[in-house]
Amino acid sequence: MKLNIKIYALSSLIALILGSCSESFLDKEPLGTLSTATFDTDTTTLGLAVNRLYGTLAWQEYTIGRQQFSTHELSGDDFVPGSDANMNLFQNYTFLADNAYIQQFWDRTYQNIHYANVVIDRTAALGTKAPISAKLYEAQAKFFRAYYKFDLTNVFGDAPLRDHDPSLEEYNIPKSPRADIIKLVISDLKYAIDNLPTRAQWGTVQLGRMTKGTAQGLLAKVYLYEGDYTNAKVYADAGS
């Protein structure tokens, strides 16, 4: 008898709760949803967006960095894949586009490029009125875009060239030749070199941020990969 009373009381309570939940009560705008609309063109929010770019570097260590080293190292002779089937595919050159590691590398790289474009587009929106800090933000963002674009084309060759944050209508962007991607990489790094401080100029408070020398070093590597040894030496010497 007591059990029946408890069940009845519990059922009544549930009915009361459900009955009190009107549609208007549940119909709330999700405050936790992130979008580029939350970023304004003021330097405070641009600074937060730039800091997010530095956070993307940690992704390369996600699950022991398997997405990174699978697309960069696993086909080498000095790697023994063991029992992981996905890794054996790389070793045997039999991997397909639907390989989980390849998909994760592709998706995350473009996500990181998106983060860079969010900053670049918004610093450009400030135009000639952009304060010095905004130029510093753009220089850092262009370094990161160049870094991820260079990494992407070294793995895939031709790829969609996203030089801005695309609208919904632009998401089906066709592939561009690798040469066009490298052209953007070089342009971004030259902008970074012209606008980034040296390590000494950043000071100890900003230790760890991308520097003029960092950009020069990466540009030297880009030219080296492209077989332009003259420019590779110029920027290697400049960044040393």
C-alpha cells in the first residue's frame, strides 16, 4: 500500500513539473553558442581571438599527436606502425580520404585557418584607423595562417584557398593550385616580418609570442621547400 502511494505521489509530481514547463519557458536563446558575430572590431576582443590562435598549437599533441605525425611521419622508413590498422595504411601507402587521421588533420587545420581569418578580416575592417595593437594582432594572425596553410599544402598539395572567413554561400570552395597557396603563405609571412616585434621588443611579459625572427625562419623554410635557395639563405641569415 505504501509503495503504491509513493508511486502515485511521484507520478503526480512528474506530471506537475511537465505541465508547468510551457513552450516559452523552454524556448531560450542558447547563450553558450559561439560564432564570429560575438567578435567586434575593438582591440579587446581581437586580442582574445589572437590568444585563441596560440591555443591551436596544443592540438598537435592531441591523443599523442596522432593526426599530426600520421600525416607527416608514418610513411617514413624509420617508423614501425605496430598493430594500429590506421597507421599500417600510411606505412603501406594504401590510405584513403576517409581515413580518420586524415579527416581529423584536414578538419582541424581548416578550423585553425578560420580562427586566423576571423582576426585578419576584423583588423582589415578597421582600415587606416587601426591602432598599432591591431596591426600586431593581424601580423600574428597572418603568421598562423601561413603556418597552417604551408603545413596543409605540404600534406595535400592543391587545396581550397581560404584567404578570408567565408560566408555560408562560399563554403563549397574548390581547390586551388599549390602555387597559389604558397603565394599567400609568402605574402602573409612578409607582412608578419614587417609588423612583428623582435623577441627583445616583446619583452619578458610577452615571452612566447611570435616574433619577427620566427616569421623569418618559417619563410626561409618555405623558400627552401620551393627550391629558392637564394631567398632561403637571405631569410635564414636574417632570422639567425
